[in-house]
Amino acid sequence: MTEAALAGDISARLDELLRERIDASQSFFAAEAEPLARLCHQMAERFSRGGTLIAFGRSPAARSDARHVAVEFVHPVIVGKRALPAIGLAGEGGELRAQVELVVGPDDIAIAFGTDEDGGEAASALELARARGCLTIAFSPAGAEWEPIPPSVDRFVRQELIETLYHVLWELVHVFFDHRGLLRGRDERRTHDAGASSFLYPFLNESETELEPVVEDVRRSVLMKAQEIDELRAQTLTDNREALIAAAGALRAGFDQGGRMLVLGNGGSATDSMDAVADFRIPDRPDWQPRPALDLCEDAGILTAIANDVGTEMIFSRQVIAYGRPGDALLALSTSGNSRNVIEALAEGRRRHLTTFAMVGYDGGRVAADQLADHVIVTRSEHIPRIQEAQASAYHVLRELVELVGGAPA
């Protein structure tokens, strides 16, 4: 096949990958919008009674989702949103059921990831949680009360839809905290206090019978957020088409020469780096090759040692010094493009002759403006959850393109 023909095939495949995502998203959220609104209400009631969200998964990809949902609830990125208790449990802590048994309580919320890919381990933990009285959620048939199942056979697409779903749950559960009359507290009676917001929102002194209008508002909001991410995925994969193809070619050339990929990010982007590394290490299809990748967010001992002794701005660059070799690649995930530790790592990567890649949000920040990476993919949004969801599509597509380019010149 000529280089031009190969490029045409890759471009056509990229279009197909985008269509698959848009079609699946529209079908999924059209069906799930009202159930998700009601689930948000039930979750808010659990949190109002002192419950904790307990997320767990055994497989590497499921682990990244369990960690991601926990950090979103504990460390809200939207100003004014309250921190909510959440714990992420994964395989490094031992058998999932044993871990869940130690922490779960009757007012908690249990979310199981990867129940269809771990031989039943997460489903067993979920069964225990439900028996203890938890509200239970899963994304494949596992005996949970709530099972929104993405309509796709592509694992990457399913995971992207699930990430959007738990971001939406996190964003919209807060709506019901602003309608405190709809929540049961520890004494199981509905409170009718509008709280500090009453002077702005007098309607918050609602009765129990006024739940349905709020559910309808949340349902519409789910659909709006789904439309927003569809448009952002299209922008990310279309505007950055040439950058993605060039990045795939450069990555494949490096892998073919024995190079490795180092991946990093902060917060939710750190959990996405876990996912990206898992995707490269563990082929999703039998004709794909495992690719060597290192997660620079993985070792808490290294991260905290550097942060404590040197400073948080150096937590990644010190690891690039330790691991980076000429011919390796460095992939940075950042919603802002301005994080100091990301910028320092990219600079160190260039000094050490690594090929550098960055997936960034907003307008690309300093990374794009100052051309701090060799390949930059910009997701043009200021909404952090949507940026992360579109970036997940971008690195999943990149993973597939690496296998398609066959070492073609970048």
C-alpha cells in the first residue's frame, strides 16, 4: 500500500471512530437521561445521611475509573461544589470483596467497574454491598439496582460513555443539595429548609411532591451535557486530525525502535494517565501488540518524596530524568495546559531528546502557545469534565492509530 493510500485509510478510520462514538452517546443518554436524574436524587439522599461513595474495580482500566470517580467527588473542580466522601478501591489492595467488607455501610453508594472482565470479583463485592443496604451501580449485568449499559461492543467507547456518566452524576447530584426539601436526612424525614440559599431561591422551600419538576430539569441537563461532549469529541478528533495521525506515526516509529512511552497528569488526568498506560500495555484486540508504557502517577512513594523534599512542580520532571531515554516518548495530559509540573516535565523531556506529546484543554495554555510539545492536541473547552472525556477519546483513538500506521513516517 502506498503512503497516500495508507493515509487515506487512516483518515477514513478516524471518521468512523468518531461516528461510532456520537451514535453510541446519543442512544445511551437518550435512554438513560431520566434514570440518571432519579439516580442523582437517590445518591444525594445517601450523601445527606452521611453515606460514602465506594468505587472499585480489578482490571487496570477499571482501576483507573474507580480512582477517577473518587477524586472527582472528593476534590470538586467547580467552584462552589461541596466535597463529598468517596473511596476508590483496586486490585493492589487485595481481593475486592474483602476490601469492600471492611469499609461499606448501609447508607453508602457502591459503584463497580469492569464486572464483565474480572471473573466475577467486582460483582461479588457488589453483591456484598447490596446485602449491606448500599445503593448499587454497575455498567454490565451484575445484580446492581442501577445498570446503565453502554450500547457498544467497543471497550474504549463503553469506557468513554461511562466516564461521561459518572462525571454527570457528580455534577448533577449537587442540584438536589440546592433543593434540600427533597432530601431525607439521618432521621429519614424530609427537611424543608432552603438553607443559606433561601433569599436567592425562595422556591427551595418545596415539599416532597415537587420532586418531579426537579427531576425533569436534571433530565434535560443530562441531555445538554451529552450534546456538549458529542460536539467536543467531534472538535477534538476533527480539528486535531493531522496532529493525531502524526503523533501516532511518531509513537509507532519510537516503539519499533525499542522506545517506551511515559505518561503523566494531575488529578483526574492522573487517573486518565493510568488508563492510557493500561491501554498501551494490554492490547484490546488480538492483532495489536503490547506497547511499553510507564505511568509517572503510579508510585505514591516517589510522588510524595519529590513533593516533600523538592516541590510539587518537580514530581514528574525528576521521573523523566530517572527513566527517560533518547527515543522514548512523553505524553502529558492537562486540562489547562498551564500546570507547572507538566511544563517542567515536557521541558525535561526535550532536554533528554524524548518525543513529546500533550493533550490540553481551554485554548491549549502555555503548552500550545509556547510550543512546549512536539505534538499538541487541543480540546477547546473550559469545562474540565468535558475536556477529560474528549481527551479519553483522543488517547483511545491514538492507541488504535498506532497499530494502523505501521511505522509510517510522521
